[in-house]
Amino acid sequence: MQTPQILRVLALAASVSIPVFSAMAEGEIPVGEFASLTGASASFGQSSHKGTELAVEQINAAGGVLGKKIRLITEDDQSQAGQPATIVRKLISQDKVVAILGEVASSKSLEAAPICQQNKIPMISPASTNPKVTEVGDYIFRVCFIDPFQGTVMSKFARGKGWKKIAVLTDVKQDYSVGLAEFFVKDILANGGEIVREQKYSTGDKDFKPQLTSIKAAQPDAIFVPGYYGEVSLIAKQAKLLGIKVPLLGGDGWVGDSLLKVAGKSLDGSFFSSHFSASDKAEKVQNFVSKFKAKYGEVPDDMAALGYDSAMILADAMRRAGTTESAALRDAIAGTKGFDAVTGMITLDANRNASKSAVILSIGNGGFEFVESVQP
Ligand code: PHE
């Protein structure tokens, strides 16, 4: 009897969800996404995912790409080292994705990039700013600026304020933090500034009082803390408790939903650099902000905007390539020029990075305020 056996096979296939039945439906283009939807940097993954999801929804509502709908297959790396590699292997070998979007945190992107490169699957990071990410190879791209630029944005700002004696507090577990500290310090020293104390911590630490006590003793004019929002919020609180009054300075890693919830007023008077301001009056930005608010009931942050742009740039490249075949798609992404994105004009350079302006924001009155935009 043929039929029951076929039914049993189909039932088995369904129960173990063999990907050929789930991901490869006719007329769909499978695109992978890996993000920290849970864990220590959940704010990064949730935001970038929402932006990416909104973009895919809009692309599909407008008829899709090359006559097909994009099917976004999203996996949660739980903010944990080791997960990106496993997930990206699964997306490539089981789901047969034609491209991969992710991650926000540079260390996570650095884990996944060699696997995408080996398999010749284009990867576009929305927000990883460490230069090493795209150095992995010619299939790895990003739609954001890189930290040699971001580091000098903040060092120039500090110099402009007349802050000469700077302390630095780095997260040694994050490529992002180590790199950004390095570029910032180089520029401070090259311009007559002084690094009066360098201290370190590791992702997940809760007590920063020893490092902050040492920093306080060095009497800096400002403290550069190129970390992620979770630890930065605790550092800010503990700095205030220790009587440190000078401003903290940081980078895009400060952006996270719990930053001000935990830090309260202790970050008032501090400054950080980032990618995007939802209060930008440009029509493109306001249109995105209102669509995002309508769908998710919240104002999009940097990662949301960058996640959105990463998916839009991929779709644009597919259209220009006329195919999703790997080499042609790679070439089309590399050829991205003057793409009018919500985070600014995106042209990918020869090293597959975007050269874009950064924004400096100040913290006060329970929120962020736009200070200035800095051109590369
Ligand atoms: N640039 C950070 C990194 O490379 C990630 C990040 C981007 C965080 C944008 C917040 C906002 O790790």
C-alpha cells in the first residue's frame, strides 16, 4: 500500500519540520537573519529585527522582488558567543538562504562572517562598526560607518569642549569596545590630549567601583566608556555614587531600552555618538518613524533604522542583479551607490563599508537630545 506510507513520511517530515517543506515554498526568496532577540543585548536584536521585518513587509506588499516574496527566516542567538556560528550554518545548509542579515554586535558578526564567506553567501551587517567585520572577505558588507571614524567623532567633540585629561573604561570582551577605545585614544594622543587612566571590565560585570575609584583619583575632565548599554547604565550609576561629576562619553553601543531606566539621572550631561535621530525632519525619516510607530507602538532607534536599511539595500541589489545567484548578488550589493536610506545616503566603498555621517546626542531630561551631525 503506497498511500499510507507516503502519508507517514509526510507526517514525519512535518513533525521534524524538514526545511524543504517550510522554507523553500515556491515563489519565495529565503533570506536569513540572526539577532540577539533575548539575553544581555536583547534590545539590539529586537530593534534591528523590527526594522528588518518592517522592510520585508513593505517590500512584499509592493509586490516583492523578481516576482517573488521575500521570506525572512529569523534566528535568536541569545546574545551568546558560539550561537551565531551554529545559527548561520543552519540558515545556509538547511534553509538555503540566499543572503544573511545580521548582527548588531561586532563580535557576533565576526563569528558568523567567515562561515558566510566560505559558503559565498552575502552577509550584510546592519550595525557592526568594528573594521575587522568586513575585512573577513568580499561577501561581507555593512550599511553603517566604522569605528575609526566613530572614535574620532567623539575625540574631536571632547577636544572642542576643552577636555584634555581623559580616562577610558573598556569592555575587553567586545571587539567593538576594544576597537573604539583604540581609535579614540589614538586621536586624543595625536592632538595633545592625555589619557590619565585606562581601566577594563568584562561583559556581564556588575561592580565597577574599583575601576571607577582608580579613575576618580586620576582627576579626568571626561571618561570615555565605549561599552554596551547594560554595563554602561550601571557604570553611570556607580560613578555618581562615588561622587564623579565629569561627563561620560560613549558610542552607539549606549543605545538600548534600559539605558536610562537603569541609569536614571546619572547620565545627565553625558554625550554619545550614534547613527540616527528619530527627530530628523527629513521626509524619508518621518515616514519610516510613523510606519514603525503604527506597527510596533514605539519610536524606532538606531538599530531599527539600520535593520530596515539593511533589508532595503539587499532587495535593491536583488532587483539590480536580476537574480539571487550568489556571485551576481554579491556584485550588485558591492555596487550600491547613493541609496537614499533612512540612516542617510549609502554608498558602499571598496572595502564594503558605508561612509556616512554620525550624530552626537546629549542626555538630559530623561531623554536624548540631538547636538550635531558629523560628516566623515
Ligand atoms: N556598533 C556596535 C557594534 O559594533 C553595535 C551597535 C550599533 C549598538 C548601533 C547600538 C547601536 O558592536
